[in-house]
Amino acid sequence: MRKKKKKKPSPVFLVAILIILVGIAGVAAHMINRYIPSREPMDLYEYYGYPQEGEAAIVIGSSILEERGVLAGENAYIPLDVVNTYLNARYYWDEDNQQIIYASPSAVQYFPASPEAGTEVWQKDGSVFLSLPFVRMFTDLDSYVYQDPDRIAIRNRFEDVTVVTSQKRTSIRQLGGIKSKILTDVPMGVDLTLLEELDNWYKVASDDGYIGYVQKKDVSIPAQITLERADTIEDYTYLTMDVPVNMVWHNMEVVEANAYFQDMTQSMTGVNVISPTWFFAADTNGNLTNISSADYVQAAHAKGLKVWALVNNFHTQDLSTYELLRHTASRQNLISQLIQGVLAVGADGVNVDFEYLSEDAGPHFLEFLRELSIECHRNNLVLSVDNPVPEDFSSHYDRAEQGKIVDYIIIMGYDEHYLGSDAGSVASLPWVEQGIIDTIAEVPAARVINAVPFYTRVWKTLSGTLSSEAVSMPRSYEIVQENNVNTYWDNVVSQNVAVYEKDGASCQIWLEDASSIAEKVRLIPKYGLAGVAAWRLGLEDNAIWQVITDNLSGGE
């Protein structure tokens, strides 16, 4: 019998099978390429910006800084400006004496710079560096030095930190996505600070200085924690009153004006603090003009008033506050003379009114307040500081730092419109309220005092030229009566407004009266502020004292 021949697969069939196999391989390769995580490591020297020999990258919290630290043997140093900007602004560089001054709440300490490493302060190539142990001495932080590449990792947030915990060994990747390069692997049980949530990924920071992304499925749900800390950093304490502050400034230029205290305060009621303008910076060496009076203090105490003696920087027109405060010798001479003068007359506190500070004077002004606060509290004197309503151009006053140092921050809630500006209210209610809101965003409300004006401005436009004159409350009422003007209430500014023509000029007055002052004082209980102040004694309508008292307590 003839054998049956096996049928060979047709070429078409073979090609089809091959196509299918190639397709399966392609799909498999695509699936592997898409769903299998990459194990490619990130070049960490590139990641940290290629630190040079002897340098260390600096990672603070969730930021890798452009600035570099310096390693010298076993010592690690951080640039002074990095410390001041990110960690603790109280390390003050004394250029005259080539040293760091640190004013803690209770003492001023001095740390000379050395041209060699191994000390707290290293002056290297014209730049100032602080050792890590020196920064930790006065600053609550954890710091670690790592190698390959060299980096300094710093944690300085310990309260209400949101973390996720690795549930298994997982990778922190440079970017969100399984194909992104790996920065580091973390074992199970490691807490990572959560920075941002994406669809399937969390952006996180590790304690050893990596900032990247982990898959949500590999970590726990977010939790908020507070890390326990040893209480090693000295905190500020404050001298404050148990009742709302009701303060008025008493402006005087000569010592003889003290004799008029009784006359000036005869009709005054409700006030519990008076601030006479007694001390004037006389020169840039820290010398003071002093017109204080012990008899004045005794008379004020007899009326139940605390006396907060005011010191200002605008009595001498050509005085450079920057030059006065940037030199340690002149700054400390000013403090010494001020404290001696206040104690000599038995006053209860100091009120600082340094205005028109240039931006470069800002750090020196803060150091002045730190050093002054030590002497004030050492002598049981209340320290208050006057500040303009917050604006971008006055950010260097640094109200947040002031609020940590002094007992009271006073907002000078006036001069919204001033000589040389457009016509308008001296202190419209929305502007005043916004000033309060912005201030208490930085300073605890319970230590903020808002000041109101006892004056307004008469605005005149003549032949297209605008001018203005500041007048007292009573004088503004007289002007309205003399010109037989019917005022109207402006709901936008919460003030009575007078508009009239006189001698060819168009005139406007935004009145400060019982109604407008009541609106402003009601903001004190509304926002839980410490109290009210008024500029100034002698410009008031006598009836205004009761208006302030009634509304300061939240009454009508």
C-alpha cells in the first residue's frame, strides 16, 4: 500500500503565525515597557547641582537650595544669609567688630569670627558661615550631614506635619511615573513628609534630603503628626495689661510742656496709658535729647495712668536711622541712655516710633528692638512699637519678627491720604480694617493695638492744584459750621463728608467725629485686639472719650 504523505503548512499560514507571534511579542514588550517599573537610578550629583569639592548641598525641609554649605574636616557650616532667611533671623552680623551678636530673650551674646574653620563663626573668602552646632544652639531643628554626594539635610518643622508611611520597600522617584529615575529606596515603616497629592502619586520629602514621588499604593493614607521636642530654646515672655489698653499720645517738643499735664488731661476719661514724646534721637552716635519729667509721671500715676515714654527718630531732619542703628556702639548707647532716662523719672514703659525706615535699616532696627527688649524686661518696662499700616513697601519692618520680640505692636491706623497724595480720608474704615487683618495675620491679635486719628484734613483744589491742611476734630466742625455745609454719610468709608466751595476753591473734608471713631473702635473687640491708641492729645473733641470707652468694650 502507498503511504499517505503529510501535508506541509502553507507559506501563508506560516507567515500568519509569525505575524501573530511578532504581534504578541510586541504587545508583551509594550506591556513590559509600560507597566514594569524602571530601576534606572538618578545621577545624584546632577540632582543636587554638582556640589564642588568641600561644598555640600543644603536641603531645608522640602527645598534644595542654590546656596552651598561648606565642609571642613568633621565640621559643617551654613552661610549666614541662609540661616537668617530660612532658619533664624536673629544671628546678627556686627560688621564693625567682625562678630555675630545673638540676642536671646534674656541676654546678648557675642561670637567673634575666625579666619579658620573649627569655631562657631568662620569668615571664609569674605563670606560668613555658621557651624551647624552653633545654629542648633539657638534654633529648634534637626540636621544631618550625608555623603555621596555631600549634603546637609535640615528639618525645622515639627508641628502639624502631614506624613505618609511606607507600607513596603518602595522607591522615591525624581518625577511621578514608574519610568522616572530613582532617587533612593526606602524600607518599610519610614515616615515621609507629604508635600503634594497627585492622582496616583504623592510628592514627598525624606529626612535624608530627597524630594520626589512615591506611588500611593505603596504608602499609608496621610496623617498629621506633631513631633515631640525637648524644650531647649528660650521663649519670649510678655508684659501685658489685664484690661484693654486705652492709650493716647501726648506730643511735646520742649521740657516746659510737661507743666501742662493737668490742663491737657482735665476732660480726659477712660484712658489708662499716656505716651509723652520725651526722647529724640539727637545724632548717629546714639545720643538722646531728653525732656522727660518725674513730676509728670507722678501726676499721671495719681490719675491711674501708666506712662509709656516715646522715643522717635524724626526730630532731627538729617538723621540717618540706618547709620544710627547699624553700629553696635551707637545702638547700645541709645538703649543705655533711653533706659536710664525712663527709669530716672519712674515711667512704666517705652514706646518706639521710628518712621520712614529705609529697607537697608530693617535688620538693624530689629536688632535694636531685640537688645532693647532685654533691657526693658530686665527693668519691668513694657515695650511697644508703632508701625504703619502694612503695605508692600514697609515689609522690611517685619511685623512678624517684631511681634515675637515686643509686648505690643501698635498700628498707626491713619495717613491713608496725606499731604502730597490724592484727596481722601485720613482713615477710611475699609482701609483701617484691612490694616488690622494684615497685621494679625503676622502678630497675635491679643498684643495688637490699633490707633485712631483725632485729626482730619481739609482738601482744597484751586486752579487745578490740590493742597491740604491737617486740622483738629473741633476745628473741622467749626469749618463745617462757618461754611454752612450739610454733611452726608458715606457708607463706603464710614464717615461724614463735607463738600463746599470757598474763595474759588473746591473743598472736601472727611470728618473724624463720634460716628467715624465709634466705627473704628468697634474693630477692637471684633478682632480681639489688645486695645486702642489715639494721635493725639489736644486734637480731640471732649465727647470722644466716652465714645471710645463705650465701643472699646463692645458696647453701643
